[in-house]
Amino acid sequence: MKRFISIFTAALALIVMAGCANGGRKSLLPNISGKAGEVLVVIEKSDWEGPAGAQLRDLLCADCPFLPQKEPLYTLVNVTPNNFTQMFQLHRNIILFNVNAGVNVPGVVYKYNKWAQPQIVITINASTVDECVKIINDNSGKLMNALEQMERDRVIENTRLFQEKKLPPYVEELVGGTMVFPSGYSLKKKSENFIWISYETTYVQQGIFIYKYPAQMKTEELGVEALVDRRNEVLKAEVPGMRDGSYMTTSTVLEPTVKYASYHGRKFAELRGFWDVHGDFMGGPFVSHSFYTPDGLNLICIEAYVYAPKYDKRLYLRQVESLLYSFEWKNIL
């Protein structure tokens, strides 16, 4: 019996070791450290204070679009390579500068879950400072997208662990697809072609609007003017303010912008701007995705908005905007 137990234990150990060798490493990694929206930059002091550091700051510390007060896209924390200890290696977002004459293959390398999970480590390899500046400039879009998507994926992953499972069926019934919603979100309103889901505390509101309307399949219906006109029409009917006769609408202080993107095969028009309440003094940022149903009969709009008059809004908007990227069609072959 003892010999059998010994053999069984040894076999079990081999199975566990094989599992670790075949992808189990990720589960053994520690959790990330650092705050959401924070990037650790590992760089020599001279490079941080020179053109390379300035180029990175111009990219990552630009103002977030459509926020009432100035807030940078990311908060940067810099350390020198000599001070890049194991504690710093656990950070969620890391950018490593490797600028020296011995670099033979200049460019940007992206690695995930190198020292912690879920982590992104971006290494910028260059033989000279001038080459480094050019690499940052040439790869600015991809670098920004990688960081932004990693931040979104973390929100979605955490939401899936602690989600309000009663809410996705409402979305599926209306538009034929589902989204994930964090614990604490609730259904605020449901009508024939409109759903309002929100999370509300004393000083902060994070909300999602989902609505549909017949598609015309014309290019202009995904332009700024058409999207704003439809948005105003829907919200006037569905989202009343606290005062009699008041309702949510699109602010005219700054004209919204639209850009066209694709995520997991779903093409959409991203509308970004400010909302306010006609007849009241409320307002804040919003971002929406508008896209056609697979059969082309309807146009779907999913929108995220924030109301947080006492606080900075970058984090709140990024959290609720990330939920838009969790949308997926159901039963589509």
C-alpha cells in the first residue's frame, strides 16, 4: 500500500509539472500592482529628461478628449533601470527603454504576463536617442492601442468574475447580443426599443444606454450629424431630467467627434462628446458605438456616460466605456 501511494504521488507530481510546463505558468504568476491608468516607465534619467522622454510624455500624457477638466490619458511613473527591482516588475503597464549602440534590431516588442498577470510589458529598442524618438512616433498608434486595450480587458475580465447576471438577457432580447455588467449595476428603464442600465452612488453615476432603430444603409447615417440627431431624439423621449420638462441631450459647447473602428470583427462608429440636461445644470462625457445588425435591418447604439461633478472622470469613463467592448452577438454563425 505504501509503495502504491508513493507511485501515485510521484505520478500526480509529474502531471502537475506537465500542466505548468504547458501553459500553467500564467496561473502561478502574482497579481499585478499599480493603479488603473498608470504606466511605469523604466528609463535612464538622461533619456527621461531628454527628447525620448519628452516624446513619450507628449503621447501618453496628452489630455483625455471630452472631459470637463484636464486629465492626462495616463499617469506616468519613471524609475531608472538600476532601481527596477522585483517590486516594480509586478506593475500592470511597463514600458522599458533599451537605448544603446549594441541594439541590432530596433523597434517595439510587446509581451504579456511576463512577471505578473494581467500585465503588458512594452520594450522600445533603439541604437540612438534620435532613433528612439522616431520609433515612438512611428508606433504611437499601436502603442496606445495596446495599452488602452489592456486596460479595457482588465475591466471586462474583472466584470466577468463579479457580474450582474440578470442584465444580459435584457440586452439579448432587445438587440440579439449580450454585454457584461459589474455587480451593482441595475435596470433603470426598459421600453420597446430602449434600455437604460446604470450604477449610481451619491456623487457618481455610470450608465449604459442601448437602443435600436431601422437602418437606411446609407453612409451619412453613421456621420456625426445623423448620429447626434438620432441620439437627441431618443434621449428626449427616454431620459427625463429631475425638473419638469428637462431631458438629456447632446451638449453644443463642443461638437462631438466620430471615428470608425473595428473590434473582434464588429465594425462601428465611435461618437464621443459631452451630454447635458436641457432645463437643468447637469452634464458630463459620453462615448457610443453604433453598428448594424448582421441582417442590416437595424442600427444598434450602445452608449456609456458618466456624471461625477465632484471627481476626476478619466477612471470612471474608462471603466464604463470598457463595457461597450464586451458586446458580442449571440447565435451568429
